[in-house]
Amino acid sequence: MPTCPSDNQQSVDQTDFWTDGGINWDAHRIGWAIAGACAAATVIISFFSVLQHCRSYTNPAEQRQILRILYMPPVYGVISFLSYRFFRSYTYYELVEVVYEAFTLSAFLMLLIEFVAATGSGHKAESSIARKDKRKLPFPFCHWRYRPTKPYFMYTLKWAVLQYVIFRPAISIAAIICQAYNVLCESEGFDARYANVYLEAVDFVSISVALYGLFLFYGLTKEELAGRRPLAKFLAIKLIVMFTWYQSFVFDALEGRVIHATEYWTETNIADGLNALAICIEMIFFACFMWWAYTPAAYRIEGAKPTSIWRPLWDSINFSDFALEIWTSLRFFLAYIRGVPETRSRYANQVTGFDEAFGLEKPRHTVAYGENNSSESVMRGQGYNSRTSEYDSSRAPRMSYDEDIRLAPYSYGDSRDDHETSSPLDDHVHEYSDGSHTRS
């Protein structure tokens, strides 16, 4: 494989930012100061947004994912500043920066699942998934139909998004290695002689599948998500990606036409620097947009004592829930291939609980059964720690953050009877005249 031509000039600017006569204000250093100031402003805005969520950490299941999403503008802003400052290593910084997009999209899916579960658990919404009949897939696969109540549906949907958490870091690692051996050649575009075209193709397929999974889930649950501003929340994430990609395309197209090399900067250096500078400026506005879209006011309870910031911060950087989801989905697919009965569609009608259908296990702490454990009290949440909505003003503060957040609802490998007898909530099952079941 041929090696790439260098993106950097041989000459290196030896002057310092500070000189005896003051600041050496050339074009590069002006951009350096603007990028640094904008990155600092983004960090400050995001800091206050994150801090308000941490001090009102009343719904960990949702806010854990929100905090991860709120980190996106400062991550992009700081890394873009570093890529501008150390422009000769721009490619390495860019490859690290795009990795966080995968974690943000996965966090957004988990947040949507939490929103849907919150609307259903206290309002008899266990029937929500049961009433969703077979429907067409979104474009361009609209000639095929799917049934959401199939056991494998939610596993497939979650895997469609979570696979990007695996592939995007792997692509970046491979690209960094190729760049180190001078065979990546991003500046050469889609030249089949270099590695960039193949890595870009894999990334395109992976992110397309992830976005399709998100659109599919939104189309399925848009009634339950009404009032949660899911589109604004999604745009706050996706517009960052779109802006960075399209403006990079525009600056690359201007190379040799409007953008010309200087003594110390090649055309590629200047195009990359302008892209990094634009990202630093844009992240200020996106940090403000996210502060509004993921408002901490929805979780603030008047008169409640502020929560500690350390547990929320740890929850947000502890990605074990992603690893658990990936592993559990793989186990399900392996069981499906082996033909384990519980993974087949004829068992789908037995999975009637709303939380089960959407892959959220019951929380651990419940009241002692035997006292006030009537079906009515359980339905109202006295025997079941129901999830609360982002916009539920009557929500009480959680007494414990010890939650078992699982997106994998279906048991397999063991008998269903053993699974059902393991939970005291299964004692409260009602059968309707049409033969359907629901948990109370």
C-alpha cells in the first residue's frame, strides 16, 4: 500500500505566542485565542447545566443518560481547541472526538426507553406494547413489516444502536494505527489505495444502522413520548454531528480554490483549522441548546435537599450498563440461534408487562408483602417503585440510587416457571375476559 503525502509543511513556526513587545498577533494566534475562549465558555455553560442536574438528581435512571449527553459540547469544544492548537496532529484528535458521538447516541436511546417506561408504569400502560400491532418499517424498508411484541424485537432494536459503541471506537483505533503508519490519508478523499475509504464505509454503515434504530423506536413510541420534546433532544445531538461533517466537507472543497498554503500551514492544515475553530464557536450555542432541551428544572423538587454531586458523576462515567446490554443481547441472539423456546415468537404473548416489553426490570426495593399488599395498592405504586416521568410534578425524591437498570427483559436458558416465581409482584396478575393478562 502506498504511503500518503504529508499534510504538514516542512517549515515549523519557531516564534512564541508571547514576545518582548507583547502578544504576537498573527492569524493563527488570533484563531488560537478565539478557539480557547469559546472552548472555555462551553465548559463553563455545560458545568452549570451538569451541576444543576447533579444537585437535583431525583431520577437517576433518566438523568444518568442526560449527563452523558450534556458532556458532548465540552468534549467537542476542548478536543477541537487542542486540534487547532496542535494542528500537525489534527487527525488524531479528530478520531478521538468522534468516538463520543457513539456513546451519546446510545445514551439517548436509553433515555427514550426510560421516558416510555415512565409514562406507563403508574398509568396502566402495560397495555401500551400489547396494542402495538404489526406495522411497516420506516423508509427505505417500508415494504417489510414488523411486530413489536416479538421477543427478539427489543433486543434487535437495542443492538442496532449499541453496536455503534463497539464499531466507532474500533474504527478510530484502526484509523490511528493507519495514520501512524502513514496509510490513512484522509486528505486524499475516497482513494481506494488508502485505508480511509474502507474505514469510512464501515463507519457509514454502522452509524446508519444506529440512526435507523433510533428512528424506528421513536416511530413506535411517539404517542408515549409526546410532551417530552424528543425531537429537540435528538436535534441537540445530531446537529452537532451534521454541522461538523458538512462544514468539514465545505472547507475541504475550498482547498486550492479559496484556501491557499502559507509558509507554515498547508491547505489541509488551514481547512482543518477553520473546521476546528468553527466547532469551538458552535459548541457555545449547542451547550445552551442542550441546557434548554435537557432542562434540569424538570427534576427539581421544591423544598428537597440538594443531592450529592459525586454519585451522579460516577453514574454518568460508569458505562457498565452499556456493557451489560451488549452482553445480554449477545446471549439472547446465541440462545435464539440454539433454538431456546423462550426466544421464539410463540412465547411473545406471555410477555405482557410494560416494563418487560420495553426491557426494564422491576426495581429491587418493594414494600413487605403481607401488609397493605392489595392489588390496588400495588397498582398505585405502594408495592412497586414506579418510575416517574420527567414532567411529573408530584414525584417524590428517591430514597436510594441502588437500581438494577436492565434493558434485557426476557429470560432464557431456564424455565419460565422458575423465572416467574422469583418475584413477589407476579402474585398480582389479572386475567381479562379476552384471555389477555396484565400485571397490577
